[in-house]
Amino acid sequence: MTNVWILAKKELRSYFASPIAYIVLAMFAIIFGYFFYSATAIFVDYSMRAMMQRGGAPPMNINDFIIRPLLMNVSVIVLFFLPMVTMRLFAEEKRMGTIELLLTSPLRDVEIILGKWLAALLLYGCLLGVSALNMVFLFIHGKPDWRPVLVGYLGLLLLGASFLAIGAFISSLTKNQIVAAALTFGVFLMLWVLDWVSSYNPSTSGKVIAYLSITTHLEPFAKGVLELKDALYYLSVIFLGLFLTLRSMESLRWRA
């Protein structure tokens, strides 16, 4: 694990040595900040109207009207931003010719993969941290239930880890970062919309396809419900993505 952590720190520094990390963090902060402001403004407006129309009406639930939609919005934002994080993991190494140095280093393939994936996950954690800073205002000025928030962020962490594992595999297939980003976004989008099948195909096959959708398993987390089947789904996707990346690296080593 020492080699994994050393490589992860090196990769994380390389993110911040280029504009990628700053662009992703800045754009994420701006977009999420807009969503947060809009959701809060709408919540305040609805609350005021409800109090005026019904007179002493009980306050609206912050978790249901602000936090849950915001957590789902985060999942939409990362759909666009994470391909920019994963596109360089292996594609840049191939383009610069440094992949041979990695393959001939004393590091094992699994350590290389885990180190790069962990660095991308840490950067993604920074994105979640930016969104959490906005949530702090809700706890200062309101009384939301903190337990569904933690469960929701756990779901987002598993979602991002799954996306990053898939993106790492796609990045290992090409040396063109633009191609890697485009393919990764396409796969992410397909995993996002698979649950639409259930709306017009109620058969068993339709349910199976919908089960493979990323969003199907995120919604319970956003509601504050922690179910084992949803956690196992994300862990399975993470394992599959990293396993395929390992097979891709072994194939590259064999060809070299």
C-alpha cells in the first residue's frame, strides 16, 4: 500500500500542476453554487407563501426540498466533469511515452492502477468537499437531519468511485485524451439513462437493464436510505472497472 499511496500523491500533484484540477474545481463550484442558491431561494419563497396562505403552517422539510435534489444534481454535474479527470490517467502516459517507464518500474500493475484511481478519487473528494461547504450554511441557518446527508454523500462517493474505475479502463485503451474523454462520457451517459427502459418495457429484461443504471441505485442514497444491494452494485462496478484496467495493462505489457 505504500507504493500505491506514493503514486497517488504524485498523480494528485500532477493534477494541480496542470489547469485541469483548477478548472474542474472552479466550474463545479460555480455550477453547484448556482444550483444551491436557486434551490434555497425557491425553498424560502415556497415557505413564505405557505405561511401566508395557511397561517402558522409547519415548516417545510429542508432535506426533502433542498438537500435531496442537490445531491441528485451533483450526480449530473460529475457526469460531465469526471471524464476530464480520468482521460489523462493512462492516455497521457501513452502519449508522452512514459508508460514504458511505469511498466518497467518495480511497481506491480495493480499498484499502478490503484494509485492512479486513488488520486482521481481524492480529486473527486475535493469536489464533494466544495459542495459540502454550501451545505454548512443549511446547518447554520436551519435544522436539517444530518444522517440522510451523510448517506447521500456516501452514495455520491460510491458513484464517483464507480465512474472513475470505468474511466480508468477506457483511458488505458487509447493514447488520445480527447478520445478517452468522449468515450468515457458516452459510457457514463448510457449508464445514466438505462433506467428509462423500465418506463416502456415492464418485462423482466427491461427491469434487468434498468437495474444496471447508475441512477437507480443512487436515488435511495439521496433519500437517506442505505441498502446493501445498492452498495454492492457500486462496489461491483468498481471491481469490474479496475479488473478490466488490470487486464488492459497486462495486454499492453505483453505487446511491449
